[in-house]
Amino acid sequence: MFDTFSVSGLVATTPRHLVTQDGLPITSFRLAASTKKFDKQANRWVDGETNWFTVTSFRQLAVNTATSVSKGDRVIAIGRLRVRDWDNGERAGTSVEIEAETLGHDMVWGSSTFLRTVNVREEQPETEVEEELEEDEPKAKKKVMA
């Protein structure tokens, strides 16, 4: 089952970054999303239940997450929700994962500085293209990147 899901919470573990043998960057961390409710009798906000998610990002999002997100940060994650049952023989449980499409700091809790990532593209071979400058001038050959 895949559904788009958004959740805000606290990064509970140090993000783990790795690159596979095929060169695919992956970053993952555990996210604790707690609810608060108002206790009328005590006249104050109290913590409710905490839901735990494993958030995983891939490719450029993984690289940016590894350099931008730390344990203790408040973040918002948007992505595909995956709920899976597991059994390792000794224990069984349910894993709730978010394959992140977007991640960012939750600005309710603080401010952040944005630094745009510049992707380096592979150089393309040069090709010659004929370009007509003006009617009176002969055609010129111009080298352009394909």
C-alpha cells in the first residue's frame, strides 16, 4: 500500500548516510511524532502518544538530508507511507516507513537558512551547428554543447 503522507516530528536518531555499490545515496533516521492535548482539569498541555516512523530518502534528497538534518531537529517529512508486518523468529512487529519525497525543517520551532544545491552535469560532447546570422552574411558554424 502506498499513500502520500505528511508528518512533523523530532529527529530521534542521528541520520545514517550511505552510498550503495551502484552509487545510490541513501539517508535514513527515526522520527518521533508526538501529539499534545489540553488537560482541562490540570489546565495545561500534556503529551499524548508518540508515533515512530523510519524516514528514508534517496539520491539528491539523501545527500541534502545528510548535510542538513541532525538528531534533535524538528522536521516535516512528506512521502509515501509503507506499513509492513515483520517477523524475525524471535519477535514480530509492524514497521511504519516514509519514503521521503520532501523533507525540511519545521519553522514553527525555529528558523533555518537555505543554501541551494548546484548539481554538476556531465559534460556533453561538442557538436557543430549551422546558424544563420543575417541574410547578408554567410552561414557560420558554431560549436555548442549537445
